[in-house]
Amino acid sequence: MTGLRIEEHPVLDFPKRKKVKFFFEGKEMEGYEGEPIAAALHAAGVKVLHHSLKLGRPRGFFCAIGNCSSCLMIVDGVPNVRACTEKLREGMRVERQVGRGPSLAAR
């Protein structure tokens, strides 16, 4: 994939996975099926996933376990998806979310 992805490690194993295409803000990208969306974006060089609600500061891949709100994104039209825990699938459409995101009630 890219130089930003860990491919070998002395303790951890990385099983082979199927490469899939997905879209980030309309741009086609590749990742591995089943890996967290945030990991695929990070490997592709995308470091800013969200901005803080109060001051608008950039937020990236932080806790990686779904406890913070640094990676809230819109995935396939659904707001407030935690990209650090959501598994990548073929054809997903991922967008940065502005603020709290669009309300589900407004749909």
C-alpha cells in the first residue's frame, strides 16, 4: 500500500486481507477489507479525520477504541460513525463530518 502502513513487526502478525476500494470525500482509495476505516485513511496519508466542536482544531486517529470523538465521520450517509472501530468494506463512501453532523431526524 504505502510507506505509512506497518507491514512487518517482530511480535504482531498481519494476516493477508483482500484489498478493497472505497471513497474518501469523492476520491477513490484502497485499504484492506475489515481494517478500521481510520487505519486505511492513515495509511493513505489522511491525518485529519474531524475537527473539535468548540475550537475547530484538527483531530486525527487518537484512542483507536471508540471512546473519544476524534474520528467521527459520515459513512455511507450515516453521521457520527467512529472511524477507528468501523470496519472497511468495498465501496464505502466516507466523508469528514462538520460539527455534530446532520441529524438523522432531518432525513
